[in-house]
Amino acid sequence: MHSGNEPIDAIILQLQANIFDLLALSPPGWGGNLMRGLFHSILIAVGAFGIGILLGIGGAFGKLYGGPVLRDLLELYTTVMRAVPELVLILLLYFAGTDLINRVLELLGYQRIDINGLVAGICVLGIVQGAYSTEVIRGAIQSIPQGQIEAARAYGMSASLMLRRITLPAMLPFAIPGLANLWLIATKDTALLAIVGFNELTQETRTAASTTKAYFTFFLAAGVLYLTLTLVSNVIIARIERWSRRGQPVGGH
Amino acid sequence: MAGRVAASGAIEVAAKTSLWLQPHRIGLVAVGLALVVSAALFMRWDWVPNYAGLAVQGLWRTIWILAVTSVLGFLLAIPIGLVQVTGPAWLSWPAYWFCTVIRGTPLLLQLWFLYYGLGSLFPQYPWIRDSFLWPYLRQAWPYAVVSLTISYAAYEGEVMRGAFAGVARGQLEAARAYGMSRWKLFRRIWLPQATYRALPTLAGETVQQLKSTPLVATITVVDIYAVASRVRQETFIVYEPLLLLAVIYLCITGILVFAFRKLEARIPARLG
């Protein structure tokens, strides 16, 4: 055997022996920690995406039907949120948000509280997501054929009934590609919370890797988990897209 | 004549300004100015002179990383997009999976995988330690550049795939009928038209890339974000450095968007 290959062979042998021990689900292995991190990541992504959609619906309606002041303020919100790095926003909103809540509590005579990292992370990412989904949903509402809205008005529908029965369902096929993209961004942005020390998948991976010194193995394993999440999401998104377009003529709106 | 042109230009500008400066906007601008002034008066800014030199260095590093990784990433994106449209399976398949894997995992994880994962394997091989690359492999910035370049290449490669596929067949057939060689056809017809198509997304991708640059601070590259973190850790001032940092990123984004808009306006947007 060529002498230069010996260290490589040794490492490969060592990896084969160790990799299953390292990634075992029960405590001496770190697989359980990674799975818990993945669960937390999915939880944060779902929460942030949900908050983002609610903010997005509100923001889109404000931008389309709101008064001039509201419109300008929403423009400011979406511009700033989309121009400043998520990392900076997370730190800023995390510090400012917890500080603000505690000051309000002190003013009202309550004790200071420790904000749960999970809740803070979900809220912060949700606010960032809201800026993007505002734009997606606004575009989708504008793509609804105008006649449908006019018909709803002609039927004498109230604004909320029209929202529930016409606008939201009709905009869905136009909004889904953009929202799907946002969901994928949300799953990946959860990794940023590792920097504020929250125990999601990337942070759990770093802990496991720095404890065992098996950096290569663990980062690769985490990559596979994230990729699986993305690929599974893609399959589900394709189904939802097909469902939302049911009843529409094929190949055009 | 020149005076009339200038006058009509001034009128146009005045009309645009009055359209933008509606009554409520004057109020909003006043509120904004009041906020800025009170921030300048009531917040602590005495740390700024101490860190100004470091901040300029950090800003330069951020811009440098952004420029280098965007250009290299775009150059990589061209072959990645092209082989997925026209290449043989043994090229298009890896290109497809490259895009899928990079776009499917967080950039932070890729960065740490390269720096901590691969970086921890390198010292075990004597031939790597003896090579001329070793002085670079021991520093952090090459990992930052490689990882950001790969990320940009994957996202933009996906865009270029669509752009190459979107160029009208007739254009390519006409070029072939003129007897152009494959390389000339690519250079004169296919690549320029695809680039025009990709240009609108390029601005967005580059802003996205700017927003990814602070991640390099996690592997000890001192960019502008790292400087702000250092101010926070050394002086225990939380909001001021972060606010200033947000303003700096806003300015860079504004400049990028403006520059790309100018670039787009200069290129005739006539597509076949």
C-alpha cells in the first residue's frame, strides 16, 4: 500500500467504527440531541412562518387599502426588514424586545421576567418573515381578477366576509410559490438563533461536535437533516400547489 | 435651447418632489428627524471615536468579501446554469444536486462545516501542511470566501439555468445558420441574452449576499458586524452599535439597489 494513504485509511476505519456510536440516539451517542434540535428548529420555523403570514396578511391589506400614513409606515417596515441582515435584526429585536417588555412590567409594578428563548426566537423571526410575506401576499391580492372583487361587492358582502370567502381563497394560488419559498427560508433562518445561543439544530450540532471533536461527522449529519427537511417540504409544497390550483384551467390563469 | 431643457428638467424634478412630498409625509419626516436628533442627543456615542479606525477596516472587509464572492459566484453560476440546460447527464446531474444541497441547508452550517469540519481534517495530512496553500488554510477568511462564493453560485446558478433556458430557440438557430461556432454562439448570443434576463434577480441576490456577510464574524473574520459585537462586549453598550450597524447596512443596500438600477437602465432591454 502507498505510504501516503495510511493516515486516510486509519481515519476511515476510525470513522466507520465511531460514526454509529456517535450518532446513536441513546445518551452516549448524540443522535438524540440532534433530533431534539431538529424538533426545536421545526417548531421555531412553524411559529415564525405562522406569525409571518398573519403579519403579512395585515401588512398587505394595510398597504393596499390603508391610509397614506399607514402605507408609508408599512413601506418603511418592509424596506428596513429586507435590507438589514437577519442576524442584526435578531440581536436588535431580541435585546430591545425583552428590555421593552421588562420596562413596561416594571412600570406597571410587576417583577422582571426572563423571556423564554424559544418564544423570543419565534417572535423575532416572525417579524422578519412578516416583511417578506407582506410583499408576497400584496402581489397575490393584486393578481386576483378585479371582477371577482367587484362581484363580491355587488353581492353586498361586508369587508370581512369578502376577505374570508373571496380574497383569501382567490389569492392563494398566486401566493403559494412565494410563501413556499418563505417557508424554506424560515427553516434555514432558524440556524441563526444558534448565535444567540438557542438550542436548535445548528447549536446542538456545534455542542456535540466540540465535545467529541468529530466536527466533520456532526456537521455532515446536520446537513443531511436540514436537506431532508427541505426535500420533504418540497414534496408537500408540490401537493399543496396542485390542490390550490384545482378547478383552474391547466397552464394559465 | 439648453436653458429650456434645463428649465423643463427643473419643472420635472419639482413635480416629482411635490408628488412625493405630500402633507402627511412632511409630518412623518419631522417625526423621523425628531427621533434621529433625540437618538443623537440622548444615546451614548462617546465610543465612536475609539472604534472608528477598526470600523472602517471592518466595513472595508465586508465590502471586499461581498464584491469578491459575488463576482466569483456569478462566474461559477454560468457553467452551473449552462450544463443543466444543455450539458450531458454526468455534468447536469451533479450541478443539479449541487444547487439543491447548497440551497437546502443553512449557510451558517456550511460555513462551520468548512471551517471547523474540513479545517480540523487538514492538519492531519503532512502533504497539505507542506503545500504552499497551508498559510492560507490556517486563516479564517479563505473559508469565508469559499463558502459565500459557493452559496452565491448555487442560488444564482438556479437563476442562470432559467435564463439560459429562456433564450428564444430562434436566436440560437439563426446564429447557427450564420455558421457561428458553438463557442462564438455562446459568447455573442446565448450568454449576453441570458445575462440580461438574469439581471433583475442579480440585484436581489447581491443584497441577499450582503445580508449573509455578517455570518463570517462567527468564524473570527473581523467584518463590520464583528466590530459592532466587539463594541457591545467591551463597553456593554447594547443598542447604539447595533442601530448604527443597521443604518450602515441600509446605506450599503441603498447604494447596491441604486447601482443595479443604473446598470439595468443602461442595457437595452430588448429580448427576442
